[in-house]
Amino acid sequence: MSTSTLSSSTKKTISASSSANTKPYPGQATSTQLDQKALEKERLKLERQKAAEEKRASNLRFNAYLDSLPTLIYPNFYQVDCIGNMDEANKRLRQMTKTEKIFGVDLEWPPTFIKGQSEKKTSLVQICSANNILLLQLGRMQGFPSELKRFFEDKQVLKSGVNIGADGLKLYRDFGIKTNGLVELKDVAESVKSPKLKISHLRSLRALTGIFLDQNMAKGKVRLSNWSRPDLSDTQIKYAALDAYASYKLYVVLNELRDQSKPIAVDNKSFPTSTTTVILRKKKSFTLAENPIVTDTKNDS
């Protein structure tokens, strides 16, 4: 029988049967749904690309802004000492911690340029107080200074920095030191809720220095230099001292700006990590020479 001789009702039946056979199984997407998913996927991809481009453009504008700021310098009254003798390091640390409990801290170590090569040990510890900056050359010492160990383990001595927890872990890996009293400046900055933070999403030490200190930390090739050399160059000394100074000064400025009724998180025993919340309340007569009240709300074993 030819198709032309089929009755109209028979044609409708065959057409309906054919349509029924092409229906998707339960859970199977239709071609329309697949098209919609493909379009949605493409839309999200374009949105991500646009966001990435906007982020890059924002970073370029912010870096140009930082470059336009005055160069960061520490005050003339600061004394910077590069120390490679363990006895001298212990003596200076005892003197510093007798009168002060807030310090800016940073670490340096030689870079590795070979893929898969183990990270080298910390060779320089920078510590900044209200008047002094110590550059302790661990690579020149026969061991880890006892006063430096006490300094890092003391919960009542606050050590501020950007990514300071990573520095704590570095000290544990290199020397088995369990650090306490670490204050992450990025977290303190976020707690301030300052309109200045809208300038950029970046929270590096350089970025925070530009945002809150209105100064530029010029970062050059010196950061990738050999920090284990016995005689550090003038450029290395200046770079290392400024890193510690910026960490200290930022804490002082941010502590003045933040809500004093709210706690600030201080990291104790950075390995294994354990965050202890302490209350730092600012006295009305608070000055740089005075210590904040520190209340430990958790007992670490």
C-alpha cells in the first residue's frame, strides 16, 4: 500500500506514534533544554572573562596610584641594627621586650629558582618596635637565639604582619618554633570597615601601606636576592627594615581606627593552628609607649 492511499486518520496515528517515540526518557534533557544549558554556560564564561578583565584593569589603576604616592620611609630617629652574633641578638631582644609588647615582624630567606627544589631555611628575621629595627641574621649564628625563641612563643608579645601565620609555619618547619601572639593585618584592616578599602581588593603589605599610610613600598628585584649572604647590601637592609616598619606602623594606625569594643583575633601556636581571641582595649591615655590590656579568653595547652 502506498503512502498516498493512507487515510487521514491513519496518517495522524502514525504521526502521533512517531512523536511519542521521540519523547525524552524521564530525566533526559530535551534539545531545547540542552540549548539553554549551552547558552547559560557561555554566558557564565563571558561573565567570568569580563570580571577578570575588570580585575586586571582595577589592579593596573591601583598600582599606578601606589606609584604616585610618596616613597615609604621610616623616621630619622629609628635605629636599624644588622646583627649576626647570637649573644648580641639575645641582649637586644631582652632590652626591646622590657618596655614594648607590640612589634612588626617579617622573615626573609634565599629564593629557589629550580622547580621541585626544597624551600631554603629562614636566614633573616626583621623586628620593628617604636624606635628600633633589628635585622637578625640567623644564617650567621650557630643556633637559634634563646631570646628570639621566647619572643615568638610569648602570648603577651604581639607580632603583626601580612600573612603572618605563614611566617609562623615557616619558623615551625625550619626551627620547630611554635609561635604565639600573631596578628594578621589583613584581618584587622577588614575589621576597620574603612571606606579606603574600596580603593582596591588587594590586601598585600604594599597595598595596605598605600591605603592606610598613603605611602608607596617600592618592590624590586631585591626581594629575590640572596638573604643568606654574610654582608647584606644597603639595598637589602633598607628593604628588610621597611617591611618590618610597615608591619609595625600599620598595626598602630589600624588599632587606632578599629572598633575597640570588638575583639581582635590573635593566632597562638601556629602549628598546629589554633586561633585565640584576645581583647585589646585602648586606654584613653594610650600611647606608643604603653601596652594594651591583653585578656586571653582561651587556655592553650
